[in-house]
Amino acid sequence: MPGTEKRAQVYRFDVFEFYACSGELRKHGISVKLQDQPCQILLLLLEQPGEIVSREEIQKHLWPENTFVDFENAINTAVRKLRGALGDTARRPRFVETLARRGYRFVAVVSPNSETASTEAAVTPPASTKRRLSPALAAAIMLGVVSMAAIWTVQKGANEEPTEVRVTPLTGNAGFELQPSFSPEGTQVAYVWNGPEGKDVAVYVKRIGTGNPVRVTSGPARDFSSTWSPDGRWIAALRHVGNEQAIVLIPASGGPPRELTRVIKGHDHVEPCFLSPRQSVCGTVFHGTWLAWSADGKFLFSSGSVRPDSALAVIRISIETGEHTWITSPPAAFFGDVGPALSPDGRVLAFVRAIGDYGSADIYTTSLAEAAATTRPRRVTFDGDFVGTPIWTRDGRELIFSSTRGGRRELWRVSTSRSASPVRRMGTGNGHCTLRSSSGART
């Protein structure tokens, strides 16, 4: 009958799509064989992402009353087959997590939609993007999103000199989008956005390609510097709380963040740069990423101060206890050390040491095997110009970074094993803008 047709629900997660009506599972658009019982369990989990689905609930859903089956072994077998179809493991689950004697939980980010809605989304821009943007705001948006795509593309193939580098925007929303972090498998990106209304600064997650961003933090406090954990289960972020910054851990599958610890901001003015159509709210000389995970996922690296008026230093934070270890000790006159980046083997820390004036900074490295607040780091660049958070190449021999050392913002690469000048990699914009407050002061 007209108007009563049921729209088939589609659940998207990672590289998969699951069509609830037909029970079809697709990976990269290709159908994956999935038997009936694993299919039904997957639907139960997808309908309640991040929630525990008990074994009793699965039993009642799969078998009618008065059915005599070895339920324990049957459920175990069905879940094992589901994991096999997803390429998942019980030891390090990316999708289906086992909770002993309780049940199972779907731990990946899920984007439910309908087939009709997903088709419309592919051809119709979001309402928030239909209004005309000012040139300055549009430039800021494209700088953030195009730069993130460029840096990721360059990092993926940084050991080979490409004949051509293609830059692809990942998002197209009005407002500002900053500090991207790709999921370990490269299918999703977490980033900071001020939302469709241009008000709340929060962390969002978006699947690469089609689909809308999903907000994963809430509340009036500003969240920034989202950074994905190596196992893909957590997104770490910083949250402004008075003169401190709280380090929070956000379940990648959704749910309330857990506050790990707090650090003093330093210099009484450490704020990320935020843009709005009417004003700029800027209070820091550094706009890169403020957080980095260790390769084993046991530590986070960030920046903090001993007291509000002192320079920022890089600190190592235990995920288990929240305990701080001071890694660097910048000169008192400096703004401080920010933008940590761990080498692939986890032995060397690269970071940005900012002097204090806008855009005056250089890259340094220090060995974590010898790291202490008294250790003297090795200086890698000598430009004293704007520089973003560096990214290591796969072999750990070079760093890729954005800088205005050539007169406009571009990507550069520099060796960390010998004294060498940076080599231009590619351009990412026509320059960097100097923001001014309503009073005209440079910010």
C-alpha cells in the first residue's frame, strides 16, 4: 500500500555495510557470505552499539521457547563465524567485544541510515553548506581539510618520491574543522568541528567517503585535538576546564568520555584557534595536534606547565594511572613544547618548540630512552617560522611537516639522522592568514 513501504535500514561501520532487511553484509561494496544466526547476532549488536547484548537475549532471539539445543556452544560458534566474516578476533576486537559471563558488545562506530536517505545524501549537500561562506572562512575550512588529506597521503607513501600527489577534501561543512586523526585502518577520521550551527566546539567522527559526521562529545566545554588510539578503541581529546586542560578518553563506539587527568595550560592563554563568521577567537601560537599515543597504547604525550605562568613542556601520561612524567624542559622565556609525535619504533619523540611570537617555532627530537627534564633535545629545523605538528615517515628517518618557511604554507620533509635542510614536498595553500580581533590586535 502507498505510504506503508518499509525503508530498509543500512548500518555502516568501518569498511562494511549491513542491510538489515535483506541480511546482506558488504565489504567495500562486495557481498560477504554470512549465515543466518551470525547475521541475526550482528543485527542485534548493531541495533545497540556500545551496549552489552546478553547471551540470554541472543538465545531468546535465535531460538523459540521449548527448543532443546546446546545454547552455549551454538552461540559461541555463531559469534566465531561472525568474527570470521568481519576479519575480527576475540583477543583484539575491532568490532565484537566479549564480556566474560555477560555477553557481547559492538565497539566500532556505527552510522545507521536508510537506503533512500544514503542515496539522497550522496547527491544533496547538507543544509549547513548551502549558505554562502565568506572568502576568509572558506579559505580556513579548505586549509584545514585539504591539509589533513595531503598530510595523510604524503605519509602513506613518504618513502617514495611521487610523480603526482592528489589532494582530496574529506569534508565540506560550514564552519571550521581542525586537528584530524585517522583511525588505524584509515577508514574513518576524527576531527574538531564547531557543528552545523557554528556554536559548540566538539569532536566528530566521519567515515571516509559518504555519510554524515557523528558527534562523539557533548557539553559546553570546548573539546579539541582528537587523537585515535593504536587499537582503534579510543579517541583521546583535550577539554578546557578553567585554567586546566582535561585529557579525556572517548569510546570510539560512542558513550560518555572518561577523564584521565588534568594538566595546567600554562601562560594563562593556551586556547586553540577558533573561527566564526563574526569574529576570531584565538589565543595560542600553535594550531597543530596537542596529543599523541605511544605505539603500545599505554601512554599519551601532551603538553602542560608546572604553574599557569610557566612555559609548556611535553609530558608522558600513563593510561592506567594518569601519572605524569616530564619529558622536556624548555627555556622559561619560550612559549613551550607542543605537537608531540612518536617515531614508528617508539624510541624518539619529535615536537615543536615555540618561542612565543605567532609563527616562531622549530622542530626538535629527543630520545625517550634517555628522556628527562634535564635532557637537551636535538634541533632539527632552524627557520624560526610557522611549523605544524610533524609526522614521521614509515622508516623513522624523516619528518613531514607543514611550514611557511618558503613564504606560503607548504609540506616539507627533513632527515632526523643527519644535518640537512628541509626539502619541499608540496604546497597546501596560498599562505597563512593573520587573524585580528575586533580591536584590531593581532591574535
